[in-house]
Amino acid sequence: MTEPHSNPLNLVLMGGSSGSFVIFEQIVKLATKPLSCAVIFIIHRGKSSLANLPYLFKGKTTVKMEEPQHLDPIKNDCIYFAIPDYHLLVGPDERFYLDDTEKDFFSRPSINATFISAAQSGINIRAAMLFSGASQDGAAGLKLIAERGFATYVQNPDFAEMPRMTAEALSQYNGHHILNRENIFEEIRSVLYST
Amino acid sequence: MVLLEYQELELLITRVREISGFDFSGYARPSLLRRASRYLAKHTMNLSELYVHIEQGGKAVYDFIQELTVNYSEMFRDADFFIALRSEVLAYLASYPAIRLWVAGCASGEEAFSLAILLKEAGLFERSLIYGTDLSERVLASAREGVFGLGHMRTFSENYMLAEGKRSLSDYYHVAYNQAVIDATLRKNIVFSLHDLTGDGVFNEFQMVSCRNVMIYFNLEQRQKVFKLLYESLGMFGFLCLGKRETLRYSGFEENFRIINAHLNIYQKIK
């Protein structure tokens, strides 16, 4: 008799800042059935933010949501939200690591910190995406992920509430897929449920 | 930006151990990788140059270790933690004729000074002794002087107000040469000394140990060893205070403590 093997871990990384919250809520709503990936959201928040995103988004998805703690294992079929005031790193042992080194672009959590650690972890990244924001965070991390051969997406700056973040990502690397207003959520849904 | 890879990091850890004796093997690798990469960026070095730097030993390797291990802190960081201490812990500590507290991983003393102020305002400071320990002699020297840049004091004052401090933070320091110097009366009951949580053992018995935002430095195995050390350093019914995002999960000591405040990770040793 063979042991049933669990599905390998796949990461879908989503980063955003000002103007991204509404998009994140829409993406959470797309998760209507079990996911063969772990979705990790990094949104810039002040250190005193008390918003508990799994609680705020409760009822919008049937998929489990968590704010991971240090050393929590990363699992498929779960949606994770980075907590305020710590960087959320992805370890090669498929665990989360919290880190409180200095901020990147005035942000902790920083999108770059998570993206770069995921790219270095050796874990498969199904996709990484960057959305609206007013800083340059995320661009370097997204570029690294693209250079390592994983799929990367940016929201078209023309319809981002704050275009700077995605424009910066495109200026650093022009090979990212563009998510346009007409089909953004269809594309993301197909990424979430691709195999 | 120069990015290190895990294999390179392991070689670096080995070389640092050979040259300095300092062992990073129990430290969380993803954080070390990030810190080491940032060190290279900050000093505009590549990996080969870093090796040459480390080979010098002495101050050079010590600087590298220091930058990878330094714990950033603020006075009254997480104001609600101090509010909870005041309401849920101090009354218990007041029952002791002599109160010993340990701030493990104290960096430049911000938390030790915050606790001193809290105890002073509760009328307990005169019979308290606070041990602040860190593995870096450099940050300890700074802690002993009790000197902070004025720029930091603004954040510290805001934190103090949020923590429902009873006076003004400026009552506890004076300004000299454009820097804030913590009053000597607060410093007299604080002992700052070297201690490495990954290698050194129990050195006293405490009624309270505060080890906030330190556990995130360690990997799973080392974290369990450090928890054992903290557990053994606490007297029965002593309090263990962890960072806002650090629980007893994966510690191996979940059953030995009761939860005083689940949100702020304050625990009491019960067996």
C-alpha cells in the first residue's frame, strides 16, 4: 500500500498598497472552492493597524484565512495575510518567518521582503502579482521572481488608483503580464484554479 | 542589489564560527539571508569582499555579527502591553519583598527603561532589580549610558502617552549635547550584562522575564532551547512576556503556563 502523498506547495503572491484593498477583497471572493495553492497577501498597513483581515473578509470565501505567526507551516488551500509591523518571509522549509528588520520603502510588512524570500525559497511560485500603490515597494521582488522563471503580473497603471507601484515594476522589468480592467478578475481566477 | 543564496549563507555561517566562535546555526535562515543581503547592500560589498572582510577577524567580524543580530526596539513599544502589565501583573509582583525582572535581548535598553518607569510609577521600583542582557557589548555599552537621540524621544514619548503613563516622559530624562540622557535614578536599579540566549545558561531566578521580538531570530530547534532557558529562569508563578506576535506555539512548554493575556502573549508559569 502506498502512502497518499500531499500535493506540492504552490504559492500565489499578491502585493499592494493604497488603492489595493478593494481589489484584494474581490480576489478573496474569487476563492469559491478549494485551492491547490497558498495565496499570500501583503498589503501595507501602519504598525498600529488593528484590522484583522481574515475577520473582515469572513463570509466572502469558503477557503480558510489566517494571519500567520512565526514558524507556521505554509499550506495549500489557505489564504494568508501579512500582519502589520513585521516582514513576512517564506522559508525553504515551507514555513513562515516573521522578521523585524528595518522597513523597505517605509513599509513593514514590505512586499519586496516576501517576494524576494519566496523567490529564494525554492518553492514553486505559480504567480506573483502587484497592484495599486504609491511607493516603489514590490518592483524589485517581482523582477526577481520573473527572472527566476515564474509568472508575474501587474495591474495596468492606467487603471490603478495609485499607479506608481505598478509603473515602477514595469520600468524595472517589462516582461510582466498586464492585468487590464476588462479581464483582471477572470485572469486571476484562472491563475488561482490552474493546475 | 546583491542577493545571497542559502548555500552561500551556510558557508558564511561556518566561516564566521571558525573565525569568531559565534554560532549562527540556531538562527532563522530566511531572516539571516535578508539581513546578510542588506549588510552587503549597505556596505556596497559582494560576497568575496565580505569573505575578505570577515577573514580580518576582530572588529570586522564582530561588526558583521552585530548587524545581523541587533534587535531594534523602542521605549514603550506596543503601548497596550504596558497597560496590561500595569493592570494584570504588577499587583502580583507587589507581593514580593524583592522583585527581579529580566529583559532578555534588551538591545540598547529601551524596554528595561520602560519597565523601570512603570515600576517607579507603581511604587515598586526601589525594591526591584532589572537585568538587561544582550549578546552585543556595543549595544549594552549604549544601554549603560542611557543615551538616545532626540529624534527617537518623540516616538518614545508618544508610546509612553499611549501606554497611559502618569507623567511626561521628559520627567525621566534630561537633554545634554542634543541627546536625551535617562536619569541616573532610573539606571541605578538596572544591570546590563552580556548573555547569549543561544549558548549561556540560567543565571538567576526571576519573577518576570520579558523576551519580546527575540524568538523570531531563532529556528524551531533553537527556539525550543531558548524557551527551556526562560522557563528554568522563572520562579513558580513568574510571568513570561513575549512579543505581540510570539506565542508559546511550538515551544514545548504550552502546558507549563497559563495565559494571562492571549492578545499580548503574557503567560504565568504554573508547573
